[in-house]
Amino acid sequence: MERHEYDVVVIGAGGAGLRAAIEARQQGKRTAIICKSLFGKAHTVMAEGGAAAAMGNVNPDDNWMVHFRDTMRGGKFLNNWRMAELHAKEAPDRVWELEAWGALFDRTKDGKISQRNFGGHEYPRLAHVGDRTGLELIRTLQQRVVALQQEDEREHGDPEAFIKVFAECTITRLLKDGDAIAGAFGYWRETGDFLVFDAPAVVLATGGIGKSYVVTSNSWEYTGDGHALALLAGAKLINMEFIQFHPTGMVWPPSVRGILVTESVRGDGGVLRNSEGRRFMFDYVPDVFKDKYATTEEEGDRWYTDQANNRRPPELLPRDEVARAINAEVKAGRGSPQGGVFLDVSSRLPAAEIIRRLPSMHHQFKELADVDITQEPMQVGPTCHYIMGGVEVDADSGAASVPGLFAAGEVSGGMHGSNRLGGNSLSDLLVFGRRAGLGAAAYVDGLSARPATADVDDAMSEAVAPLERTGGENPYEVHHELQRTMNDLVGIIRKAGEITEALQVVEKLKERSKNTGSSGSRVYNPGWHLAIDLRNMLLVSECVARAALLREESRGGHTRDDHPGMSPEWRQKLLVCSAASDASGVTVEEKVQPSMRGDLISLFERSELEKYLTGDELAEYDAAVK
Ligand code: FAD
């Protein structure tokens, strides 16, 4: 069997994986980058709006403290505050570093990196490249990888001596030596041949889990692999009940169902209307945000040109608020003909300006759906977009609880609390990708010996099992039933009875998945790939549902119809998922969050904290600000 030896293996070639791999290589470690699909095709490429970083280029009042506050507010104070602090402090350096590596950001009139408005950010903060920021980010990071390979060629005569990409290669198991990581096992997508990576450190950067839901902005690779790999290796997942349903996925026509309409459409002036033509978001500003958002259309419209003297329009509330409002309008019978609401930029900006500011949006919907966004409103509704939950990591190093395992980007948990602000993901990838690469390199440096070479017989038997059950059940049917169940019963609005029903269905699907078979051989066989991925989707779905059932409150990306309010007691608790290594069952335990450091908590007004914290925590605040 093909076998490779590395110091650091990075699973995932999105922004987090590439940034981690660059750092590990810069620390002198032999590094492999593995990705399930083509190199360059990751969700990061699809990110449109930009990377949030408090550079203060457009509004000099912006700084890391304002960004930190916005992030904590967006996450409804459930965030790992140390991660939110590091992120807010380091994001500007990571953006400038990208520029030094060749990224061509849009500019302000005086030549600085331009920054745009986005929901939940107090000031214009998203560094962007039109609506193709993720593409530029990936292009730049890939270019950096190539530059390092050129250096290695000059120095060692081999461009891949220290950093090598393995594309279209899916990892199905992490390998261990005792308690510690010893490598990873996977297969080549095209040939089905197996391969093994022997390595003392693995960085997970596999992105999200959207394919457990029917309506999603996520593409086929996003089957929660990294989440499941971590669980099966003995690591823990946190915050799995918090899923972001992006408020504006296209609901019509079917050719673009689920595809995202970037928040920049609203940031640049687009408005949401119901079937009666009403800008309904003014009816949905929650109390905690009342003083920050405009109360009239006139004030909201003035804000686009004069932000100092007006409050922002409520279309720019955090995503969870907008998604719930759209859901409520549709349920109340005021939706668009195909079950969404109208998002209109055509009547707000001249066509040429729309094409200038939102070129990909215009091009994509014209090409894929014959919808001209300069001429007509879009029909939009919530789509499963992003998971806030993920591998529990140490904020500073990205280390998971299993020695040698690290995680960064969407697959890690904590940074975004119960809800991520738009633009905070791209900056998260850069900040924590770098830190995970550093953490992995330092871990390798600290080892006295490499782990023993792992046995891969079990991993191989597990992977070939679906091919040996040729008469077994169709994996596509099991997958579809899982997607419908999660969409309908553990979706944007949840109830105990429905979640319990979903868990019963998941149990049955777990049994059925043991019998899923695929005909054909290992050579390019998508049915076989799906049968393997099902294990991961079922595990992750079970974590989401179990945590969602336990958390009896509504916060961020978790709305319980039967527990509508936020509870200060629940804010203090994290739900921590673990699983047996044979994927047989998930357990969820409560864990108390550490209190915020005094200098950070004193960045907030007491009146704001009263909405979130317990009496004891407020007493700690009083002591900190004294
Ligand atoms: P990804 O970029 O998702 O990459 C994951 C990598 O892991 C891929 O290379 C994949 O092939 C690989 N992988 C997965 N499983 C395996 C496996 N088993 N074996 C090997 N490889 C594997 N965020 C923002 O901040 N601003 C935005 O404007 C924005 N817009 C978005 C628009 C869309 C349509 C989408 C879907 C997301 C958007 N996001 C945005 C969110 C953001 O893009 C993602 O959260 C982020 O890019 C995730 O990056 P990542 O590096 O963690 O993983």
C-alpha cells in the first residue's frame, strides 16, 4: 500500500488548511496537504463578502476592541472569549500578510484596502475583492505554497521536499499510537486505491457539515468528515446545536436552490420585502439590538451615505435574526410565490453599479437561472450554511484533547459562539490556521520519538465493507431520508418532540447504513464514497440533535419554539459531544464555560451584560471594573 511519512498532515485545502500548512512548512516541518476534491475547490473559494479585520481604513474609530465586542454580541456571549480576542487582535495582520503575498484587495479612494459593511459589524470592516474575496484568498495562499515549493526546489532539488498536495484523496480514519495521533488513512477518489500517512501531528481543516440538510449552500464534500474523524479519534465537539441558516439562499428557480445570495447585497443597499411589499425587518428588531438599528426606512436609507449620524437598517441584523424573520413571514402567509421573500437591489442601485459591486452575483444568477438581479428582485429564504460547532480546541494552539490532533477553521468550535458574523470566517481561517500550523510544529518539536507505525487493517476493512454488501440498501436513499429529517425536524425552528423524533429516525438510519452497499469496484465509485460518508453525516447529525434537545433555550443558531428566551444559566454551559471509536453512539455532557477575563469584560457596558449574564457573573464584572 502507498505509504507516506510527514511531520504534519493537514486535512483540507481551504483557507484554514492552506494557512496551517504554510505555517508548518515555514517552521521547517515536512507537510502534506490533503483534499477530497480538486486543489482550489473548497468553500473558501465561494466566500463572497470578505474578511473581517478591524484595520480602521474606512472608519478610523474601528479597532480590535470594537470587533471583539461585535463578535461576542453576534455569538450571544457564548463564544470562547480568548479565541474572539485573538481573532480580533490578529485579523488585520493576517490580511496585510495576504497583501504582502500578492492579494489584490479593492482600494479606498486614498489607496488603502477597502472595507465594506456587513451584518453585525459596527463599522465597515470586511476587506474584499469585489464579491470574489474567497477566490483571491485561496489564489494567494496557493501562490504562497508554490513560492515555498520553488524555494525548496532551489535548496533541496525537489519542489515537494517539504510541502506536497494530495488532491482528490479522502481521509476516512485518523490513526493512533496509544492515545496519540500517528497518521491518517484514506483512498484516492479516482482509483479507489488506499494510502496511509504516517505523521505525529494532524491538522483538521475540513470545513462544514451542510450535506446533512436538504437545503444548503454547501457542496458535495461537506459531509462533516473532520468532525467525525475527530470524534472517532477520541476528541470532543462543542456547540454542535448551533447551525447558521443563512437568511438569503435562492429558493427559486430550482437550478439555483440553496445557492447563496451574499450579504453584501444587503450591505450595499438591497432590501427585504414580503408579498405585501413591506420592508418587514423593521418589525423584527429584538430588544437587545433596539438602540443600534434604524426605526424608519428613511433613517435606514440615510445610513448608507452617512453612517456617523444614522443607525443601520435592520436588514443588516445578525444572520440568525434575519433568517428567523424570513421564516416567520413565510409561515404567516406573506411569502413569495415559491416560499421565500423578495430581496431587491434592482430598485435601489443603478444597473451598472450593481454589476460593478456584485459582479459574481449578477453573472451567476444570469447564467444559472436567467434571473437578472439588476432588473428584478430575487426570491430568497434560509439555507443551511455554516456550523458554529466543532472540535474543542485550545484557543492559542488549536490543539484538540487528543495529543497530536489540531483543528482550525469551520471544523473547530468555540470562536463564533452561538452565531457567526459574516466575514468572521475568512479572518478566522487565517488567524487560527496559522496558529494550528504553529501549534502542530511546536508539538512535533517537543516529541522525543515519532509514534509507532499504525496498523490499518481495521480502517481498510471498514472502507471496503460497502463494496462487499452488493445487495445492500441504496446509500442515496438513506442519505436523502437523513437530509429531510434534519431539515424538517432539527432545522431553523426546533421543538423537543420533533428533535426526539429525529433522533429515533437517526437511530434507524444508523442501522440501515450498516447495510448500505454499492455495486461496482473501487474505481471512481460515487455510491461507495457516499456509503463511507454516511457514517460521518449520521454521527454529526446525532451530535446536532442530541445537543439541540438538551439546550432548553433559544440563542443564535439554535431556536427552540418551546423555550423561546435566552437563559443566563445556559449561556454559561457548553454541550460537549463524544463518541465511541466504532461510531456506535454519541454522548453529550454539560461543561461550565470559564468566565471572561476582567480586562475584556470591562469593554462592555453593564446594561448590555445584564441581558446575558447571571447575577454571579455580574458581580465578577463589578469587581473587574472597580
Ligand atoms: P473549506 O474551505 O470548506 O475547505 C475544506 C477542505 O477540506 C476542502 O479542501 C475539502 O476538500 C477538504 N476535505 C473535507 N473532508 C475531507 C476528507 N475527508 N479528506 C480530505 N479532505 C477533506 N465566510 C466569510 O467569512 N465571508 C464570506 O463572504 C463567506 N461567504 C460564503 C459563501 C458560501 C457560498 C459558503 C458556502 C460559505 C461562505 N463563507 C463565508 C463561509 C466560509 O467560506 C467557510 O466557513 C470557510 O471557507 C471554511 O473554510 P475552511 O478552510 O474551514 O474549509
